[in-house]
Amino acid sequence: MTMISRRLKLGLCVAAALCATVACGGPPDPAPSVASLPTGKTSASTGATATGSTVDRHPRQTLNTTDAEWWGWTQVYWKCLKDHGVPYVEKEPGTLAPKDNDATIRGRNPAYNGAFDQCEPIKPLPAPELSPDTNPHYMDGYRKEIACLNNRGLKVTPLPNGGGWNYDGRPTMSQDEQAKVQFDCRKEAYRAG
């Protein structure tokens, strides 16, 4: 073997090793972000807020978020919890529901702290307007929502302390009509101004 062929082989080996290092050692793919409607705190393209090196991937509800969007986000979060060991049941194909609702949804069961920590970044966050913890005028909006629902023909009875409502008898509207009335009334009742 001549000196030139050795140098050529050595050069090719070094080039191949350099290419492999660059190809394998490149920057990691960015974490996928969940799209949401832009707010004052989020970027318009992804709905993510960057704080230093941390990317907030929480889907954030707005007054324009439909129930179907919220339900989809919740299902992704619940699937994450299930995949990390929190007990869930599949009510129908692709639709999860927590076992023991109160222990899983309403509070953080200490037995599953690791799962909750793993899934926290994708937990859907409610619109601040729709929470008594973040909206000092929540009860005013709640009363407006109940009045709007009743005025538009969806007869409901409020639960104590703004905790939701129950149907007052059997609804006479279709599911689609009910969803539209609920969506419109929620927007009217809680919008700023």
C-alpha cells in the first residue's frame, strides 16, 4: 500500500467519524408545543411561553376554547397519567376516565406523585376568568352565566358557591344547541369589561 492510499484511507476514516459525531451529537429536537389561542403572555405561533431554558407546554384555556378542545387536552393529560401508573379506565375506545374520580382528579394522590410530576407540563390550565382563585369577580360572572343559560332556554339550577350547575328537568335542546348556548353564555358572562 502506498503512502497516498494510507493517507486517503485515514482521511476518509476521520471524515466519516467527524460526520457521525456531528450527525449524532446535534442539538435535540425541540419539545413539541401545544397550540392555543394567543394571550398577552404567550407567543402567537405556539402558545408557549419561554422562561429561561424552560418551555411551558401547558394548554391554556381561553374564553374561546371549545368544550371539545378542553376535553381533548384533558384526554392527553389523563393518558400521560395512565401511562405513568395512575389508575384509569377506558370508558370507550380512546376515552379515558379516572378511577376513583375524587382521589385522582380533585387532589394529588401521594402514591402517584412521580406520575403527576412527569405529566405536569401538559396539564391543561383553566382560563383565569373561569376560576374563583384567579378572578375576584368570578361569582358575578357565574350568576350572569346561569341567567344567560336560563334566558336562552337551557334551564339549569346553580350549585352552591359557583361550583357548576345541574339541569332543571330534561333538556329540550339538541346536544349541539346546548353546547352553543353554553359556549356563548360563558363568553358573555366572563369576558372582561
